[in-house]
Amino acid sequence: MAQNDQILIDRLSSGDQTAFYDLVGRYKKKIYYLAYDITGDHHEAEDISQEVFMKVYRSLKTFRRDAKMSSWLHQITVNASIDSLRRKSGRHAKASGELDNISTQENLVASGSHNLDPARSTESFQIQGRISQALQNISPRERSVFVMCHYNGLKLKETAEILNVTIGTVKSLLFRAIRKLRKELSPFMHEHTGDPS
């Protein structure tokens, strides 16, 4: 566990009133972007972020001090995001053109794509936008695994712990997600590369 997280947990356990605000400050962006990447909805991600921190505040006394804070927060966020998607599953999915591009822009800035020439920046932005759209067409669990492994850089073992499944299940979900995303993205890639096949 990161030393800073351990200090934060100690402060939370001792009743330090400012520790919770420090926790929110440290993790709010990560929680928001994880929720956004899973749901594809800016407003929903904001609501989920608030819900996550409310759950954390209410559950601090039950948090195991030997557990990893980031894994616990990821688990709550993924569960809240999947629950949100299930609640909305009866309704029409959001039109792909309406998808908010905040996460896409943040990913491009974080990856240094803004330093590329304008044509390459536009190309990267379009590709990231297509991936975000394609993610909305796979199951919530597949999307969660893909986002955690590829956007958040979590290892298979940590993803399995967060989802409370086996590593084999994570591998299977990730394989299915990648296969479906390739299928979703293949028309765009053929159009983009000029490959007629």
C-alpha cells in the first residue's frame, strides 16, 4: 500500500476531520473518469462520484486497515457504475453523437497528444472518440474490465480483486471486450487506413 494512503487511513481512523477532504481531493478525478469511461455520461459520472464518496464516508469504520484504499474506491465506483447502467438499460442508449468528450480530451492531454501536429491530434481525438462510442456497445462488466486494465493500468489480479472474480474471469471478459471493440471499430479503421478489406 502506498505510504501516503497508509498515513491517510491512519488519519481517517483517528477521527481527523480534514482527512476525508484530503481523500476526496486525492481521488475525485480518478473516480470521476473511471465512472465516465464506464457509463459514457458526464452527469452520471458526477452523480456516481458523489455517491461513491458518500458510501466511503458512511463505511470508513468498516474499512480494513490492511486493504488498499485505491482498490476499495475502484470497487465501489465500478459497482455503482454497473448499477447505474443496469438502471438505465430499459431506456434508450444515449446517441453516440451526444457523448461528452471530456474524458477523451483529458486522455489526449495526459498522453501528450497535444504536442503532436494538428492533423495527428485530430486523428488521435477521432480514434479516442470512436473507442468511447464503441465501449458503450459492450456489456457493463466487459467495459469495466477494459477500462480498468487499459485506461487505469490495473493488473489482472487487482482487477479480479476489485470485481471479486477469478483472474480467469477477468481474462475472459477482457478477451471478449477486445474482440467486440475490434469488430465495432473495424469499419472506422478500414475507412481511416483506406484498406478496402
